[in-house]
Amino acid sequence: MGDSDAFGKLELELRRGVLVLATLSQLRGQRYGYELRQALAAKGLPIEEGTLYPLLRRLETQGVLDSEWKIEDGPPRRYYSLNADGRKLLKKLTDSWKGMNGAMDRLLEED
Amino acid sequence: MNANDVIEAYVNDVAVQLPRKQRNDVAFELRALLNEELQARADGSGRVADAGMAIDMLQAFGQPAEVAARYRPTLVVIDPVDGHAFVRLTVIGLLVIWTLGLIAQLGAPIQSADQFLIALGQWWTKTVIASLWWPGALAVYFAIAAWTRRRWPQSQAWKPVAAGHTPGGRAALVMGLVGIALGLFVLTEPRWVLDAFWGGNAAPAAYEALTYTEAFRHREGVVLWLLVATNIPLLAAAIVAGRWTTLMRRVQTAGSLATCAAMAWAVAGGPIFIRPAADSMTKGLMVLIIVLTLLELGIRLHRNVKPTPDNMGSRLTG
């Protein structure tokens, strides 16, 4: 396995790890799929559409997102937002992320 | 085909693989999202969306089967931890079945090339194709194991097992000792089984069927009896110790190999029983015992672990 191959796979693993947290963080208010993808990309975390759209459905099935069809300036769109369980999950994951992030910062600090 | 047709075909290919109750809703949403993505691409490139642009976008989106799978919770039939064991057992099992089938087919006299090809054809249909039950049975076994592991995770917690541990403890060893003693009793004179069950009133043909040939009784039979008898002091020592020590295991392995060799000698030698039917059945059972014993020894050898660092010698000398 070449260096670029190894880097690509390991970076993919890292991105997978933060995917759910990033998505939940942008659904405090209602958003539809394409809008959410744009919001994530604008903040520096582009996610492939083939990954993000199914993820929204899975999170809804897991009971952390609510969704509804609405018509606002265009065709009908399905809007997603956190429900009460989703907000609790976001809080827990955020705390966990901050803890890990701090630890990683300390680990990666050069002597 | 225009861009809309391409998206429609893609959405249909994804949706058809989804559960019926969510299929139409997901298809409607996916189509709207893909149209929006395509429009953004067209706007970005400064040209009108066409079929080529839609195909490029959808190829990046993923294979319809992959995308459909992402919409559903991951379904694991065989746990990743069992993947290697599943492949290994499948390959070993198939090789054993195919080899035994080939031996059975080629065992009959073959007079010509045509007969050889017919035998190979029969081996293919009766053994190779029929052997697919084996990976199927393994898949079911590992699927049940995976389900059990997820359903009752605590029952699967690792527990230490002492070296030389005997499943069933001393009781199992005592039962083994009784079994060996009975085996020796029957090996000495198999007709006693008829006396034990029918009180000496079994048909004369039955007694004749279980009569050893004189050659076997005075040659291979004696050796086999002695080799089986060595298990008695070995099992007695294991019962006293409550476990198998390394020395006992070594003696047992050597005894098993010697017994296999003696059985192979008996099978390859002259008749064991006077009656051909009893003789061929006994030899078949002996071959089966040899195969199972060697398999068990092979598995034990394969599972043997001796913690040793790699290349220690070269590092020390280097």
C-alpha cells in the first residue's frame, strides 16, 4: 500500500468519525438535504451527497431527527431537524468530541 | 435520453432496492435533491444540464445498490471476527468432501478414457455441486453465532481456561476410562456384545459376522488391543491430576498416532472379520476414525501457541 493510499483510507476513517456530529450540529433548525450539504461545505466540511442524504434517513430512523415535507420557494422538500433525543445526543457527542480534541491537541503538540 | 430521464432511471434503480414502505418517499426526495445538485453543477459550469453531466454526477454519487444500502441499517450476517474462520472452514471442508468424493469415484475399476471422463462428470455433479450444502451450513452456523453474540453479549465474555483443562472435568475423564475399558472388552471378543444384548440367543449368522479371522486375532488385533490399553493408565493419571499435563498430552499424541498407524495396517492387511460385509464395514469405520483422529491432532497442532519473538537470533547476533 502506497503512502497516498494509506493516507486516503485513514483520512476517510477520520471523516467518518465526525460525520454524524457535524450533521447533527447543523440541524438545530430545519434544513433540507441540499441546503445542509451547502452549509457543511461552507464551514469547511464538504460531505459527498451519496453519503449525506442516506445518513439523514438513517438518523431519522434511529429517532434523533424529525422531518416533514414543506414547500418554500420551489419544489416540495423534506426538512430535517433535531428532536429532543437528537439534542441530547448532540450535547453528549459534543462533550465527547471536545474531550478527545483536547487530548489529541496535547498528544500532537511538539515538544 | 435527457438529464431528467437519466436521473429518473437512477432513482428507480435505487428505490427498487429499498423496503416498500419507504421506497416512494425516498425516491421523491432523492429525485428532488439530485435535480438540485445537477442544476448547481450546470450553473457552476455555465451550461445547460445534459445527460452526460447527469451521468457524471450519478457515477460519483455511487452504485444504486451501494446507495440503497446506505439508506438502511448495516446488516451483518457473519461477524467480521468470524470472517477468517468461515473462509478457512469452508475451504478445508470442501477440500475434504471433494477428495473423499474423488476417491470414491475413482475407486471403481476404470477401463477407458471415456469411463474416466464419466467418473469425473459424476464426481462434479454428485460431489462438487452437492457439496455446496457445506458453506450454506457454515453460513447459518456463523449467522446464529453472530446473532447470539449481539443478543446476549455477557454470555460471550472471555473467561480464562487453565492449560490442560478437560471439558467436563473428572467426570468426563472417568466416563472416558469406562468407555476405553468397554472398548477393550469388545475388541477382545466382539461376540460378547451379542451375548450381552440377546443372552446368547442371537442368530448364528450374527455370531459368524462378528468372528475375527485368526490372522487378525493373533497379529494386528494384539497390537491394537495393547495400544488402546495404554489409554487406561494415561486416563487414570489425568483423573488423579484433574487435568492433562504436557507430558500426558505428548504420550496421548504419540499413542493416537501409533493407534492410527496400527489401524491403517489392519485396514491394508488381510480381512479382519470372516464375513466380507462385516469386514468392509469395520474397515470403513476404521478409516473414518483415522481421519477424525488426524484431523483432531492437526487442529491441536494448528492451535498450538509458543510465544517467541521473530528474528531474535539475527538481532542478537547482528
